Amino acid sequence: MTIPSERLSGDLPVVDAESVVDQLEPDATVLVSGFGRVGYPKAIPLAIADADEEFGLTVVSGGSVGDEIDEAMVEAGAIDRRYPYQSAGAVRRSVNDETVAFADRHIAALADDVQYGGFVDPDVAIVEAIAVGEDWLIPSTSIGHTPAWVESVDQIIVEVNRAQPLELTAFHDNYRPGTPPNREPVPLSAPDGRIGGPRIEFDSEALTAVVETETPDSPYEFRDPTDVDLEIASNLQSFLVEEVRESSLYDDSVRVQFGVGSLGNALMGALADADFGDRDLVYFGEVIQDGLLDLLDENQLHAASATSFALSSDGQERLFENASRYAEDVVLRPADLSNSPTLVDRFGVIAVNSALEVDLYGHVNSTHVDGSRMLNGIGGSGDFTRNSPLSVITLPSTAVDGDISRIVPMAPHVDHTEHDVDVIVTERGVADLRGTSPRERARAILESCAHPDFEPALESSLERADANGGHEPHDLETAFSWQE
Amino acid sequence: MTIPSERLSGDLPVVDAESVVDQLEPDATVLVSGFGRVGYPKAIPLAIADADEEFGLTVVSGGSVGDEIDEAMVEAGAIDRRYPYQSAGAVRRSVNDETVAFADRHIAALADDVQYGGFVDPDVAIVEAIAVGEDWLIPSTSIGHTPAWVESVDQIIVEVNRAQPLELTAFHDNYRPGTPPNREPVPLSAPDGRIGGPRIEFDSEALTAVVETETPDSPYEFRDPTDVDLEIASNLQSFLVEEVRESSLYDDSVRVQFGVGSLGNALMGALADADFGDRDLVYFGEVIQDGLLDLLDENQLHAASATSFALSSDGQERLFENASRYAEDVVLRPADLSNSPTLVDRFGVIAVNSALEVDLYGHVNSTHVDGSRMLNGIGGSGDFTRNSPLSVITLPSTAVDGDISRIVPMAPHVDHTEHDVDVIVTERGVADLRGTSPRERARAILESCAHPDFEPALESSLERADANGGHEPHDLETAFSWQE
């Protein structure tokens, strides 16, 4: 792996952000890089937010991006439509009052959704890079869907960010599958294998502007694990250790994925103590969070594959200072590969994701508070939950200081169905739902996962439902009023 | 392709069905062949139903099987647990009154669910074949999950059915993916390619009994298309012709899948008139239904891939009389390949499935009447709907002679989420949901798909929901009482 010595190579159309904004159609559909609040463009979004012109853009990212887009541009009213995942206050408020139209998609499918049409008709890609040439770029702290983005547009604008170290080159393995129906199988033969290189190539005529920046990402802040987080982690760990011992899928190694967020980060950390014998622990997921750096530092993790370094500022500093060491064990891929259904299947990745609430039959709401108000989006949770040989949903049994139960009779929004969910883990315990009927699932979840404060109400609800009969009984009249 | 001349080859443990039953543990977990009500074992199930011994078996099939299992065995009380798809009256009643425990899974995932544990702990496989040797068999009218079944057990029992012609050999292409994490990509490079052969091989020590039978399948009966079916077909056809012209995915060929059933069968027939220019029409789905034979007879179909001949008795007769001709264009595969997420993706298969009801935000109920009573199971609809570049759900706008709307404010059971559904087609029209927000989806479905009789009630329901605010607004108090 050769680390480039220059940020800019060849004859490049270097301009300032404001002149890019002057050229932008006010209703353009813009594909932006960025995933896990890192690796997104910064200067042009701020210039759009500051511009006099009135924009009504459609902005499509791979995953969540930083405040320059989802706060500043949204507050300036420059975004009419925003797809498909967000995690900032301003955009969330606008999505929920419908001043910004939002559509939620699986991360793995998004590259094709955009490139092959129907979802949006993209005009321009604005992507962050650590280095750029006349027909190539090297992405920064995330890859996301940049390989698909540059293939989907006639106009590519690159922000070269000097705040992102050139050593990030060593992590990147870019690959874009071909076009159906002649799409070849992804030739990756191991979770930590490499099939591409650091550069993303494009048609040199499409590169219309290069903007130089030097602005750090505005990344995640993880809260410290709560007692409940640690109890969930402990329950998960015991379950996984037992499962790994019993299943032939994990004779030599254990492949795991964890969802994005503070709970996911805490769960990763808990794996450090897990006794998996002499099996290699391998991470094959969407994002590298701080907990994974800890595991790498402690030699507890054999390898990690993801599409983004969704680290805290501290974690990012640690990564940047030790990039070449971490790059021995860590690969970043495009998001349609990090989340690829077929790779999750072929590598037999255990999926561990969190949720807002779970119903007694195993349906999971990951996105909509009270069934109506969007939180962030489904992200990649469906890619892993559906295709994993073992799908675990972890969540606290209650929310709002114990005032409401996250175990409910009927989920008011369903992101993951009973068909995809194998195991539920709360701080109370573990419900293994494999091979169970809906009534058996309800019993297991009630007894092993629900908080005792809510068991009587859940029991009553089940009794009312049961009186109506059927395979998966509901009392639709009271399904959403059970706590009253 | 050499068609075998003998049904039985080598030194085989040929016995009668009753003596197999005598050896069977009363609480065994039995994997049976069969898919689309064909290719399932017949003599041993009838012998179990007639036996004096009390059985409480767990019976796992690839898809739906015939009356010998799902009527006779169920009525004899011999089945305690039945996974994961059924389509017969007796078993459906028992599933809904919980005398038979039932768990619903995606077809594509079931082979691994069973082989790698957690879902069931299988004891014996009872599979139908047209021919058998000491360490191989050739399946009959369906393949289903037989390749995984014989790898999952120590005891294999084969029913050799002389009513199924040996010429079926020519259709079969068997392949079982390796074990994760070293599972290689499926090497299939075209929808009609072949990567295996007619034989399914197994450890000769596992073959404990061979039973000879001569009983036809008890297959589907398709009703004639209704006027509403034909209007749905016409709307679908217009939409697909336009889509195929505009998308680069279909420059040379159109790959489609249709769901099992009378509507799916009618929709297949309607493709005969579609003007796809000089593009090849290719079927890549779960079952071959009568409508596909019509297309083959009319030279309208380039090739077809499936796991089962789910034909009517007439269709079966037509197939058997012309097997060698049809086998030039038709391949049967194991169900985890016919429904493979990665093959649906790589071949860019358009998915067309039906549903019980659809809500205004695009969530689909395929399985549970009134949210509680199981109809058949999700089958393979999720495999295709999730992984297709274009997922279409077709259904009549009303049910029960127009008394109830199949377009509802909130689905009381969700099998396919808004994240997976692109287009809804009813006899009223087409709602293209790609790139739309939930409120936009509601407007499109209401205006293009709902029946006018129910538009006012749906409008009122939307207004009540809208008053609650949020990205995907619901009025949970009245969500299920909107028609009152």
C-alpha cells in the first residue's frame, strides 16, 4: 500500500466553495459522501447554507452526516428532500413536521436504488476525499456509497480535506459490483479480505470542481455505558458464549456485527471478556466504533470490516495517530459491501442490533416513536438482521426512567418482522425465539425480557388477545392502549 | 443428460411404509420433501395417519405439501409442530387453534435454519424421488430443501414414486452451498444456467429405508381469472412495459418472479401480450405455474428457473407428456437457490407478489387475516420483495365482494415493510412509491389504488392521523376501527 504524498495530482479544476454553489441548480439532486457522521463534505454545504440563493435540494447520503448538512443546510431551508438516514436534531424536526420529505431505505440496497433509477434522478455528487487526481479520488473517514455515487452522475465535485490524514489510504478497499443481470459474485473470500484498492475511479470529464478544506468531522459522542447497558451486555455475552460452543458455524472464528450507537458501542466492549476459547473474533459490520478500537488495542479482535470510522473525537484522534498499525487489521469497504446480504450470509455473521421497542411476537420497531415520529432511520439493521444466521435484538426493557415498557403487545411500527428476529436480550434476560410459535414467543419474551412492573399489564393484554383466537392473536381494539 | 432407466439401483433397503412407521420415534422431528403441493412423500404419511401408535411429530417442509400430510396426518393428530408454510384446511385450522404449533420463516433461509441448528433438531428426512441409489437420489416434481435435508440428518428414508416420470431428471440442477464462513459464492452466471446435476448425493449409511409408491401429487387448483384479476394484470403490464423501456437494467432481457396462487398465475399469462420489444423474457422464481407453460408453448418465454412444478393436474399432465421439450428451457433448483437473495440481486429480478392487504404507507400483510388468523405463511415473498431492484405488490382493492377494503390505514400484521415495497398495483391503478415520503405514499395509494367506496373513510383516517403529527402519522386509537 503506497500512501500518496500529495493531496492534488494532475490538472484539477480547483475553485472555492462559493463558486461551486453559484453553479448549482436550486432544485438539484445531490449525492453526498458520509456515513456515521464522518467523511461528508463540509465547505460546500456551509456555503449553500450561507448563500443568498434559495435552494430546495434533494440530498442523498449513504448514512448519517454532520452538522454542516443536517443542521446548517436544513436550518437555512436549503433541503426539500433528504434520504435515507439522519441523526441530527434539525433534520429530524423537519422530517417530522414534513418540511423535509424523507424516505427510509436499507443501506445495502441504496447504491443500486440510486444508480439504476427509480428512487432519485441524481444530478451531482459532492464527496469528501483525502486526495484526488484527474480521474480518481481516495475517500476519507468513510466510504459509504461514494463508488456508486460517482458512477451515477455526470458531475462530480470533490472536497479535499487536509484535516483527514493521508494515512487513511491504507484502510480503503473499493469495489463496485457490475450491472445486473451480468453482475458477478463478490469475490471476497474472507471478512478481512481485500478485492479492490484505495482509489475510486471515475470519468475525468465528470470532475467539474475540487474544493480544498481543512475541517474535522463532527462525529458521534458516545455516552458512558449505564448499568442497564452493562447488564444487557452481560446477558448477551453469556448467550453468545454458549451459542458459539454449540454451533458448528463457529468452530474456528466468531463473526459479529453491532448496531451504531452507545448501546452497540458498550456491547462491543463487553466482548473483550467473553470466553470464546481459541476462536478468532472478527467484526463484519457497518461502522467501527470506539469499543472496537479497545478490542484491537487489547489484541482481542482478529480483524474488522466496515464502511465508516464512526468514532468519538477521542477515538478519531487515536485512529489518526496509529493509522498504519490499525490498518493491519481493519478494512473499510463501500456500504453495499459492508452490509452485503450475501456476505453476511456467506461469512455467517452474528447480527446484534438495538431497537426502540419489541412486541410479544418478536416484531421490532427501530425507527418510529409512538409509531409516528421518525428517530433516525432503519440504517443497516435490516441488512444484517435479515441475512444473519443468528439475529439478536438488544434493548432495555423500559424507557423514560422506567415509565414505559419497551416490550409491548403490538409494535406500532414494524421494521424487522418475526421472520427475521431470532433472539431478544434485555437487562432482564434472553428470549430465544427460534422454532417457536407466536404464543410461545409471547411467553418467552414476557417471562425473560419484560420488566416486572409491566408483566401484569402484558399478561392481561395477552389474555384479551387470546380470547380473540388465531395463530398470532391480537385484540386490535386495545392493542395500543394496553398501559392505560 | 442421461435419463436413468431404473427406479432402484444397487443394494437398497426396500421395505413397506408400515415398517418405516414402526421404526419412527413418536416425537421425531421429520424433514419432508415437497414444495407447491408436489414432490412430497405420500405412503409413509398415510401410514402414520393410519397407525395405532400416537405420534406427536415435528414436520418441516420446504413449502406446501399435499393432503397426505397436511390433511390426513393432521386430522389423525400425528403432528404437534409444523414448519414453515402450509396451504391446506386441516393444518390451517389446527395452526389457528394452536393444536399445531407453527413458525413462519423465509423459504431461502430455511435450509440453513435447519442444517445449522437453532430452529429444529432434525432426526429423519423422508423425501420423494423418481430414482434412488445407495448414495444418491433424483427428486421428483419439486426439489425444495431436499439437498439440505439429507445433509442434516443421520437417517434418510426415500419414497420412490412410479407415478412421477423418470424424464423429470432433465429438469434438476442440484447444488448445496458450503458452510459459513467459508461459503463460496454461488457460481451461477445466468438465470437459466446449470451448476450441478440431477442427483442429490448423501452418505450411504444414512439411507435406512426405501419405500415404493405410485401415487400422483395432490396439486393446486387454479380458479379462472376474474375480471379484477385481468384488470390488475393489465395495469401491471402497462407499468412494466414502461419501466423496462426506461431502465438500463432491462436492455437485453426482463427477469420476473410471480407469487404462488391464482392471481400470480393470471399475471404470468398476461405477460404474453406485453410488448417488451426484442428483449428476452425470463422467469426466475419459486414455482412454475400453468401460466408459464402457456408462455413456453407460445415461445414467449426464453427460460424459467424455479424449485417446483406447482401445476394443476392438467398442467402436470402437459408437463409429463412433453418433459424433454420443456427441459430445454426450464431448470429446477433447490429452494435456497431459486429464492436466493444474491441471485435475485445479481440477475435483477422484478418481483411481483400478492398480499392480503396493504396500508397507506406501503406496509404489507401477506399472512394474517385480521392480524391474527394465519392463512398460509410468508413463503418466498420476502426473499424476492427484499432483494429485487423493483418490488411490486399486486392485489384487488377490496375483498368479500367489495365489503371491505384491502387498502387500510394501518396493517394489523406486517410481513413486508415500507423499506422493501416499491410499487402497489390494484385493479384501480398503479402507485409508484419509490423516493416518496410516507405522506406522499399515502396520497398515491389512496388516489391510485383504493376503491372509491372507501376513499372517504381513508381520507378521514388520514386526517385524524395527520393531526397527531410525525413523519408517518397514525391515530393509534382509531387505526383499526376506521371502517366503523
